[in-house]
Amino acid sequence: MINENVIHKSFGQGTILEMTEDTITIDFNNLGVKKLAIPISFQNEYLQLENTDKQTNYLEKVKKQREIDKKRSIDKQILEVSAPQCKPVAINDLLIGSIYSNKEITTIFKCSPQMGMRRSLKTNSLVLVSIHSKNHEQNPYEDRWEADGLFHYTGMGLTGDQDLEYMQNKTLYHSNENGVNVYLFESFKKNEYIFKGEVILAKEPYTVTESDSTGSIRKVYKFPLALL
């Protein structure tokens, strides 16, 4: 679908420059080149081809391929169920849905053992950790999966209004252009982090009002993330 024209709800009209299985690179007339996640951008109708027949055919192919991949994944799990488990030593060894310790994460990504947004220059990655805690003082962030199929991740900053250009907020905001790979973990128990996979910023960040760690109302940024 290279050179096909598209319309984006936020970015307007553009032309497809490059397309992979998971991403699409588009030159928007007034905003420059941006990389978006697919097929989620088409499925949630945020992005549309001007040629609707081609879009329908593309989504049908995606659906069939997902069904094939799902069957292969189930078959693979059946084959591996009795295989000996080895601890991961590299990012590519991580298994989606598996639980890892904080020490394993810091060793693999070569990142800080603290904070929810952990930048690693050595592995050119940004690790996002979403801790679902009832202790609002220590963790005031309200991250969640929404009906659009995206994970809405709260930006960096425990108190006061958050700034989109502040530290790793800036890294995540520009992650579709800066080449940094972004990975998501969710935690519901102490020192247990579920690997969700690599993610991409699927929509423009938006602001909402929430209370900070002191209970004061402030502006926070939400980053809509799609799994690759």
C-alpha cells in the first residue's frame, strides 16, 4: 500500500511511505513523517485509507493471519510445556505473559531498578513498569487497558502538573521517531512483573486531572500504547 493516501483523525491527510507487519510510516502534509501502530490504527478507525476496498482487504488478511498465528502459538505452547525453562539473558528471550523479577529486568535491559519509566542507553530501550498498587502515596498513577484495546499509561512525575517534555515523558512522546524501543511490564504483586511485550505510541498523548501523591489535583499525561 506504498504511496496510498490516508486520512488520520488527528494528523489529517498523508501518504504512506513504508509499511511493515506492525507499523506504518506516513508523511503527513503539514506535520511531517510519523510512525503508527497497525492494524490497531485502522481497526479503531483512527486511520483510514482513501481507497476503502484496499483497507477492507487488508483487514481481512490481518484477521486470517492472526488466526493462523494463534493456532501456531497454541501448538508451540503444547510442544514446550515439558521443556526445561531457562532464565532469559537477552531482551529477545523474554516471553510474553511470563513473570520476571526486578533484578532480572534490570540485568536484561541494563536499566535502573527504580521508577516506572526506565531509560537504558546501553540497550536503546525504554522500560515502562505499571504497578497496580492501592498505596496512593507511593503510586498515584492510574494506568489501565481501555475499550479501544490500548493501554493508557500515565506519564512521569509524582507531584504537580506533568510536563510532556520532562525526562522520559519526552522519550516516550518521541519514541516513534527517535528509534527507542519501548517495552511494557505490569505488576500486581511485589517483585512480580508480567511482561506484556513491545509497545508503540498509538495515539497522541492527552491530559486528564488526577490527584498526585499528596492528594492535590493536578494535570497528568496519558500515553495510549498498542502492543506490537
